[in-house]
Amino acid sequence: MDKKEEDSLQGYRGEAQKTLQKYGVKVWSEVKITGKKRIFEGIVLPRSELGDDKHIVIKLPNGYDIGINIKDIETIEEKGYEPAAYKLPEKTFPKDEKKPNVTLLGTGGTVAARLDYRTGAVIPAFTPQELFTAVPELTDICNLETRTIYEIFSENMKPEHWQKIAEETAKEINKGTEGVIIAHGTDTMHYTASALTFMLKNLPVPVVMVGSQRSSDRPSSDAATNLISATLTAAKSDIAEVTICMHETTNDPTCLIHRGTRARKMHSSRRDTFRTIDDTPLAKVNPLTKQITPLRKDYNKRKKTNKKKKEEKKKEEKKKEERGEEEGREVIADTAFEEKTALIYTYPGIKKEIIEHLIDQNYKGIVIAGTGLGHTPETLIPTLERAIQQQNMTIVMTTQCLWGHIKMNVYDTGRKLLKIGVIPGANMLPETAYIKLGHILGHTQNKEEIKKLIQTNIAGEITKREKHKAYQILQN
Amino acid sequence: MDKKEEDSLQGYRGEAQKTLQKYGVKVWSEVKITGKKRIFEGIVLPRSELGDDKHIVIKLPNGYDIGINIKDIETIEEKGYEPAAYKLPEKTFPKDEKKPNVTLLGTGGTVAARLDYRTGAVIPAFTPQELFTAVPELTDICNLETRTIYEIFSENMKPEHWQKIAEETAKEINKGTEGVIIAHGTDTMHYTASALTFMLKNLPVPVVMVGSQRSSDRPSSDAATNLISATLTAAKSDIAEVTICMHETTNDPTCLIHRGTRARKMHSSRRDTFRTIDDTPLAKVNPLTKQITPLRKDYNKRKKTNKKKKEEKKKEEKKKEERGEEEGREVIADTAFEEKTALIYTYPGIKKEIIEHLIDQNYKGIVIAGTGLGHTPETLIPTLERAIQQQNMTIVMTTQCLWGHIKMNVYDTGRKLLKIGVIPGANMLPETAYIKLGHILGHTQNKEEIKKLIQTNIAGEITKREKHKAYQILQN
């Protein structure tokens, strides 16, 4: 949203606008609204383009927004007007040669805003100065560069966005940054994390995705602690993978570092919404003590990029280039993605026409989230057979259970599906398998190669053994 | 599979058959097979119609099946032949007037077979005598009648099967049984549990679904403990709801009783695969101590059906009938279901054509498993608007997070979807919402009524408050 749009009655129109004008109240005014039945105190919020002209929306002290019908309003009293509270002064971000340089790329989402612009606030973008003001702890950790790539809701992310983010991330890394933070909406963060994992080949430094489940103007906001933890991970950890950094629990400030290919958003609103499924998270980060505690050792390690090493490396690479070798420490954004790839969760009663539709639309691949060990209703099998054998489609099986491995040789249905050429997807999450398949189909049409790549663990998306403790347990 | 098909070389053909004949070995023979590299000992299993003619399949002492290529076989030695071990003698099931009468309806699945017929065994059906022989503890609990309705893999269940199971269940209850156990494959057990919940109106006694993740010839089988726990619940608990009875953990024998509308299969192979999502299970059952421990109180209570009450009730009902009143304790199988209902999990890159296809196919309703608080990519919104406003379709929003409530008035995308008429599905599981919507659309076309019913908690499918402890925690 453009800053110029921030007029004093932003978004209000018709009767609601008249009411505000009548009492001389503006957006961001602190008000006491006397209603016919109740008294409300809070801050007048701007409205979005979708708002009606019948309500005034205020943010209550508890952080929640409430819309008050103007019919029910008897008087409004302005108690204060401090928009500055919502537009913190921009301090200068100190540059310290001894600290690592980290880049924060903004793509949108709650964490990227000081106020949640989706609930009416107006500051979706941010500069290093703004961030420093909001979260001064960041200066202790690193020199932070920030850049906004997108300002979109993550539900609107598409493969083309993943490609652009991968390219921009690669650019930053190849310019020498020692870690990248990607601020992203939480809805589809795990899809993007998977996509970046497969697209960024030869990653030498951490790429940490971070989001927020509560906008930072809410008392319970997780934005600052998530951001500090993500920054610590990007600047100091040795995890050269694409990860997701979000809260571990609802109570503690600690965050978990989830491997991008094994994470999933598992709760619509809790701040500990992200979970590593069927595996152990990579690390735990305490934003207060600034401690990063690895929970395992089997991850890709950071390639040191201090200046000395860099210079040596450059010389070495130059020599290699002269010898015609292509090896280098540069990350490659290998972003080809077949958009004619689908993800279908099956269910009892699903009609074969849904698969036929995908055949008609010339799809190249489908990931099925089937039931149990990897089953579909048998009514789909002839259509799937036609898709594979006549249309040359790739069908990959995953389980809608989310936890556990596919084993298609146990029951008849699985065996039938194997026989027609469905590829078992091991214990890949359906969402990860979808992205992996799109990525593979963007690179090859060779049946054998596709099958081999699907079944090969490339980036932690397949685990050999299920860890007993990686299953959910009951707290009851 | 018909028992008549059980010939001595069942399922073997071609070279494999010849090999067995050569060594005078039959299906169910205990054998020692000397291979070129290894020696195998086990029991020759029958083969399914899909088997090739190159392998002999034996069950190893550890419970696993292995196929041995006849090319690698040097000799086979028959060490014994005891098909009786797999066809236990049928003892008489004692009838005790003091014990409650319970009915077990078989529909298929691993628990309904003494041997897993899907891996090659031939006894999918069972009689009370067979069950008694296999699980003698059952006679301590109740008088058990058993009846086979279907013998199908649960992935092949369709609405028509739910309807038949609901009708047969109602029939048994209205004949006076004090509890019904439904043996069912685990893959789609939660879908069937939801369907039966909505279809069985005025349920007076427990209906307990039970399955097994390991066939009962495996050392680690959960079939017996699950069956005992389910029988206890059906015979003795006061939970007059459709529930799922499966293991609580991988180690303990205890089972949990999950409400049918809030359970989901969450692991492809663990025996504690079923989980109550975003809510507390109803009870815990210990099959050793025979103790049923309620974990909450807010469930529908059993209506006593002992003979005295029954007679009184009958008189009363007769009087009511004479007065033209229809009230009674009879359960009603209200099975109407709109088959033109779909369940769609969205994902980044999903094309609007998938929704257009459903419009073209004259679908009446779609449950969307969207992201986060209830979002879809905005590219779908115009198509969804057309579906609702021109085609009169019902679109219900749920979250693919599985845990947590839908809140569509928080972000712009949600508000846009609300504005075009998408109905927020509270915290219904996507699978439950699909069945509820099909059930509602089977009964009414009235828009307002549909919306009201979707948003009303009918059978525990919507919980008002999220229980903090109902979220998954980490064991790491």
C-alpha cells in the first residue's frame, strides 16, 4: 500500500466517514466510544477497500479489532492522536565490520509489517532503519541489509514467485552475504521453503524463512522473537539449508529451525503452527540467550565465506575456470518448474473425472495424497493407468496421513497401483512431493530418470527410518 | 474369497505351480527352501490373482512375507502341513443371559481377518465361533453376534457403502442390541465414522468402529487388543455415539475412543495411527483390566435398553403412536447423501480449471481445505464466485492445517471469499466437512438452511474453543 494513501480517514466512506468527521476523529486517534450498551476504548484503525460504510473499527487494548456499528454510537471522544506510535522514527542502523552481513528479503506476510497491513495498517514494507527501531536486538547480531521483493499474501504465491525469490536469494548469496532471511506469509511458507530447497543448488549459507502469526502491534506478537531467531540462524548457524524459523511452543520464546522439505503449517492460528513432520527439527534457537542448539548433525554445513577464504576461493575458481572446470562455491538458482503438475488428496466418493480432467488439460504429473500406505479407490485405477501409459504422465503416491512411509506392496490396491506404474513417494509430505515433482518435470521427460529422482533423497525430503519420537503425542 | 477356492495350490500357476508340485508341497505347508544363496523357512502362502508365476511366497517366522524366485530354488523340503493352524476349530460361543448382547458387523479390513487376506490368506469372514476361538476374552464381556456386510478394502468405500452400513447398524439396534462394533479397514475409517455419525439419528447405544494396523498372524498385531477394547466400549460404555477404537500408543495395550467426527488417520503404519484432532478423545480403554476411563463428560449418553425398560418403553411408545406421536427410541438411518460433493485441498499453483470442471460436472458442493485461517489463491475467487452465484453451489472453507479454526474476517483474501458467499467451516476437519456437506445437500437445497446447518455443531464436529492441549507436541 502506498504511503500517500495514508490520509487521516483512510478507507472510511459514507456514513462512517461522516461520523468520524462529526467528532473530529481521525484514523490512529485514541478514542472512547460510548455506545448504546457498552463503552469501547481503543485506536481507530484504517479500513480496507472491502469495508462497508457502517462500521468504525478500533483496536482494543487486548490487541483485537472490533467493528462498531455507527447506529449504536452515542458519542466519540478523542483521547489522543499519536500516529507516531505507529510510525516509529527511523534510526540509523550501525555498520560493524566485525559482524556478518545478512540480507533480509521481504515477500509479504505479517512478519514483514510493523502493523499487520492486512487488518488495516499501512506499513507493509520496511527499511533496515525501521527494523532496527522495531527490533533493536538485530544490531547485536549482524549488519542487516533489507530488500522488498514482493508484498503479497502467501496464499497468492505461485511457482513464478518461487522462481523470482530463488533468483534474488542466489544473487544476494553470490554477492557475498553470509545468510539470507526471507520474510514470508505463513500460509504457504512450507511450499516456498520446499521450492527454494530444490531450486537453490549448492547452497553455501543459511536461507531462513520467517513469518509471524500475530501482527507486531498485538501484545502476543511473535514477530520480534521469530525475527531475532531467524537472524541469529542466518548470521551464525552452520546450517546451509533452506529452513523455517518459527516458535516452538505458545509459551516459550524459543524457536525451532525446521528443514524446508519436512515442515508443514499445522494450526490455523497458533504461533507454534509449524511442525517438522515425521522427523526431528534441525535446531532450537533462544532469542534471549542468543543460543543456537543443534538437535541433529546431519545437515549441510555452511561454507565459510570470510574475506580471506573468499579471496583464496576466487583465485582457485579462476584457475578452475581457466582449466574449463565449472565447479565453484556460487549457488545456482535452477528454477525450472513444470506448472502442469497437480496435487490431489483422494477421498471416498472421488470421481475418476477429476483425473480425466487433468489428462484433458495436458498435465504432466500428479502427486496423489492417498490413504494409508498409499491407496486410492480402485475406481481411479483404470484412469490412472491411461494417464501413465497413454499420456505419459507421472503419478507419485504420498499419504494423506502425513506421517509414515508409503508401502504399496502390502495390499492388493497398492500392488495394482504399482503395476500400472504409480511411483511410491516414500515418506515425502504431499506438498513437498508436489514441488519436487514439478521441479523434476521442469528438467527431464525421461521416465526412468524421473522415477529415480522421485525416489532419491535430494534434500532431506525422504527419511530412511521413521523416528519414533517424530510422531505426535497426546498431552491429555 | 470363496472358501471353495481354497485348493491346495491356490493362486499358483505356471512354473511356480510346477515347482510346488515337483516337491509335493501345498499352500500352508511348512517348508524349508534351500536357495542358491540362503535357506528360508516358513509357511507357503496362497497368492492373489495378481501374482506372477515366478515366485513362491512364504511367511517367515517374524511375520513378514517373502517371495522367492523359483530360479533361485535348489530344493524344497516339506516339514509339516497344518492348515488347521490357520483354521482354528470353531468353539461354541456360550450365551449368557446376564451379559449384554452386542453385534459385530464386518465390512472388511485387517481386523476382520484372522489372517490378512490381502497378503494372501483366505479367511476374511468370521463367525462368532471363530472370533471366540481367536479372542476368547470376548466371551467374558458379552454375547456376541457377528455378521458380514462387506468384505472390502476401506479405500473402496463409497457413500453407497456408508448408507448400507448405516441401515444395517440401525436394524441391529432396533432389534435390541446393546452396542454395535463395526470392523473396518483403517484407511478411510474416519470418513465412515463421520458418515455414520450424521446418518444415524437418535442413536441410543454405542457404535464402535475398530480396525487393525497389523494382521492378527503378526506377532505385533493390535487386532485382539483393539477388538477387546471395542467390545468393552460397545457392551459397557455409556457413549451413545459413533466412535473409533484404536491403540493409544505403540507400547501400551490401552486404546482410545475417538469421536467419529474429530478423528483422522495420521500415520500410514503405526498402530496408534488414529488421533483426535483439536479436541480430547472421549475415553481410554484398558483391555487387560477391562476398565473404561472417560476423558470428558460431554457426549451423548446411552439410553438403557434392559428388558424391563424395553417393555415399559414399548407400552409407552404404543400409547404415543395411538396418540399420533412419532417420538421413540428407535434409531433412524437417515442416509441421503449428495454424491456431487467434492473435497479439494488447495496448493500454490492450483488452476481455476479444477473448480470449473466441478461446475461443468454439475457439482452441488465443494469443501475446500484452504491454507491458514481459510484462504485460497485469489486466482480461484472469480470462479468460486461464479460457482456460488450462478450455479448455486455451496462452498465450505476448512483448513489444510487440520488444527485450528477458520477465521475469514482477519485478512483480505478471507474477506473476499466471505463476500462472494464462501461459508467458513469453523474447525471442522476437511474430511468431516465433506461428509457433513454431502449429508446436508442430500436433504435440502435451501441456501440459508445449508449455511445454518454447516455452521451448527451437530455431532461434535465443531468445537467452540480450541483446547490448548489438543495440539500436537514434540517429543524431541
